[in-house]
Amino acid sequence: MGKTLFDSPSFVNHEGVHAVFDEKTGLRAIIAVHSTARGPAVGGTRMWNYASSAEALEDVLRLSRGMSYKNAVADLEMGGGKSVIIGDSRTQKTPELFRAFGRAVDTLGGIYYAAEDVGVSVADIAEARKVTPYVLGLNDGPEASGDPSPVTAEGVFRSTLTVARRLWKQDDLTGLTVALQGIGHVGGYLADKLHAAGARLVMTDVNTALLSEVAARTNAEIVAPDAIYDVKADIYAPCALGATLNPETLDRITAKAVVGAANNQLATPDIGQRLFERGVLYAPDYVVNGGGIINVASELLARQTGGAYDPQWVEGKLSRLMETLEEILERSATEKRPTHEIADAIAEARINAARDQKAEQRKAA
Ligand code: NAD
């Protein structure tokens, strides 16, 4: 028996949780708005064959809160939200389903913007766009931000350089070995950048055709998917799945740093503590991979101002995010606390400041 909404440990001051059902299309979705303190809640839509609606609820509560933190740490004027559609994305997708979902998003009047995520494509979001303006990550029009992966990869790359400067006092990656797990949209761009900066690459992926191609152009060594944890590397770069830092892998990973694009790398927060105690520098996932959401934020800004997607604005925000990463690493060292805790503290301070400011404005009005 699943927990009810307010009893769930994943329910943390969410402003609103909206269950959606459409009889005609069979749409069953949950839209969670964690916070609008810093602006409209923005976060992707995931389509997944959840075993139960309780599991879907847990996921959307956890992910929407994570978006508040990611958006705040990237200093975006956006809050955090997320939505899940319960169903099999390979067999149950229809244009009508996404229009029904779009209508549900529309009823929220702009407090939540949807975008693509696992199981949902840009084409699906474009279908929702026919019935609501409150979606982002489109391919057409002057404001469209397109594929976020190159910007995400650039953020991961710069984070890797930041870590190399701190740990090895060097400005490039010469002589360092990176164990790269996943060479998909982000990992592929990242492999090229790491190679160009002098890193030696050891890589894996379950897509063997793609793996041979990327390995050939970056002079990389290939290992089997499970062997990536045992590679003698300086840096482990998870760019495939979440929760790869877990009790099973912890003793196998000998890298001095973890810097990768994957979301939710720590299986549980105590893994972050254990990495810290072992002297492994964990660059917090949602800071390292914030380039993607910064790219999407430019589309929202363009929509709000009637302007166009602005790569210079994106560059400014990405540079600022990298300064925040430096601050996190510095504070972790001086305060002797794990990096993920410092990142959370910075995000929470920014969210709380915005919330308090709004409350003051309401009082004054
Ligand atoms: P992707 O699906 O294009 O790439 C993932 C790659 O991982 C694929 O090539 C897949 O074959 C491989 N893979 C799957 N299971 C694997 C396994 N067990 N071992 C090794 N490889 C495996 O996804 P992406 O867009 O490159 O995103 C990668 C990660 O970064 C994801 O966790 C995603 O949530 C996160 N992320 C992506 C972006 C973005 O802009 N695309 C932004 C933020 C976070």
C-alpha cells in the first residue's frame, strides 16, 4: 500500500500536486509544482510504465523538488516542477494523448512549463504546444532553444577543467584518464572535448556501434558496461544512468573525482558523505549538468520578452554556474562538508530568499 500524498517522505512543501485524467485518451498524469518562488515552475515531462500510481507520485515529487534546486543553483528566474505520464512510451503514445496533456498544463495558467524528458520527445511536446503556450524545448521559431545536449556537455567539460585545476593544478587534462560511462547525446560531445583537452579516455556504452565510432575518433579504449567501475582512472564521468554511485560501486571506483552529466548520481545522500570521507571530489550532478536547463531558460525568457534565443545570455549563465561550482568546492574544503550538501544549501538559500521577498511584497501590497 503506497503512502498518501502528505505522508510521503518525498512531499517537501510542494505548492501543488495535480492529478490529471482524460477519459477519451486514457491519459493519467501527475503534475507537481514544488516551488514558484523564483518564477514559473519548469521541468520535463517523463512518460514511464510505473508499477503503481504511488510510485509515479514518489517520482514526480522527488524530481520536481530537484528541479527547484537545479534552477536555483543555475540562478535562473524559474521555480521547480515536473510531470509524469503513466504509460508505456513505446506502445501508448498518441498525438491525442499529448494534446490532452497539453490541455491539463494549460489549465494551470503558466505556473508550470513542461518540456521533454525520458520517454517524451520534442515531437510530443510540439503536439502539446498546439493547445498550450506553456511548453518549452521546441525546435521551431526564433525563441526555440533546440537540443540542450551541446550546452550540457560544455558545462560538464568546464566542470572537469575546474576539478583538474583544483586537484592536479593543471589547466588542461594532459596525462589524466577519464572513465566515461555513456556516449549518447551529452557523452558524445563530451568525449570530443575531453580528447581535445588531452585526456586519455576509457569508455563504455550498451550501444556498441556508436561506441566503436566515438572511440575511434577519440583514440579511446573500450570496456564492457560493468567494467567501467574498475577502470584505473583519475576521473569517473557518469553520463548514462542515475544512481551509479551506490554501495556496490563505491569500493570499485578508485577515481579521485566524479564529474558527469547523469541526473541523480548518488543512490542516497549518505553515499555523498562516504565519497567525501574517502577524499573523492564529487562535483554535484545538478550543478555540473545545469547547462541544459540554462539553454531551455533562454527560450522561456525569449517567450516572456518577445525576443529570440540568445546564446550570449546562455554563455553568461553558464559562466556564473561555473563560479558557483568553484564556490561549492571551496566551501566544501573549508567547511569540511560534502559538496552535495553545500550545493543544496546554496539552492535552498536562494529559494528561501525569493519566497521571503514575495511574502514581504504581499504584505506591503
Ligand atoms: P542519451 O540517452 O542520449 O545517452 C545515454 C547513453 O547511455 C546512451 O548512448 C545509452 O546507450 C547509454 N547507456 C544506457 N545504459 C547504459 C549502461 N548500463 N552502461 C553504459 N551506457 C549505457 O542521454 P543524454 O541526453 O546523453 O543524457 C545522459 C545523462 O545526462 C542522462 O542521465 C540525462 O538525464 C542527463 N542529462 C542530460 C541532459 C541533456 O542536455 N541531454 C541535461 C541534463 C542531464
